[in-house]
Amino acid sequence: FPTVGVEPSLVEKPEQVQPGTHYLWRIGGNQEFKLPLGGGEIYEKRLPYQIAEHYGQFEAKGGVLYPPPASYVYYQNKVALAELFKRNDVKTPETWIFKNVDEAISSKDKVSFPVVIKDPYGFSSKGIQQATNWEEFESAIRSFFKDT
């Protein structure tokens, strides 16, 4: 930081924020956030929102954070990111979002191949499946929803 003429300052709690000060933030891993879940919540689904809410407290105290904490909801949520891209006319490969196996199977006329099937909250290529035709797709979808 000597090149920009400032000394870094580490803040760990919102109360330590100096209003108007710019902060870079990152998390070292999801294990840092063992926040309580509400009834029926799934950890991987709730986590990005909990992180955004946590760092949003730093903004509420006047800190200027980069990246903006609200953007974290897109980091590990492929559904939210796909919807954001669609709303903003960002060109991406065609994306289908299915809430259950029946919805996926009933979409036979919409799906074109090849496809990649991803867990909306997965990371590091965990659980990715591919299908080049309807039979492979149906098998992969049934397997995916059975395991979720």
C-alpha cells in the first residue's frame, strides 16, 4: 500500500468502520460464516445472502466496500446470476431453470443439446453432468433431483 500513500487498516466489526473510508473485503472460505439458519433453509442457498447482509452492516456504518456486498448473492448462485444476465440483456448460452424433476421432464420440447447440468449452489465443478441427447438428459436430471 505504500504506492497509494496509505497504510492498510483491518476492521473485523461494523463498529470499527470509519465513515467514508474505502475497504476491500474478501472471505477466506465459507467456514467463516456459521450463521444460524431458519427452519427449512439450506446452508448453501442461504450463505450468499448471509454474507451480503453481514458486510452490508459495514456499509450501513458508512464504509465504502468493494465489491459491493449486495453483489455477493450472485457469487455462488447460478440461478440468480442467470436471471441478472437475462434482465440486463447479457448474452449467455441458453439457460433453463428447473425447480423439480417433473418440470424438467415436461420441458422436453424446450431443451436443446448438448447441455450442462449444474447445481445452482455448487462450486468447483462438483456435481456437473452433461447430456448430448434426451435419454442422457432425463437420466442426469433424475439423478440430480434424487440427490438434492
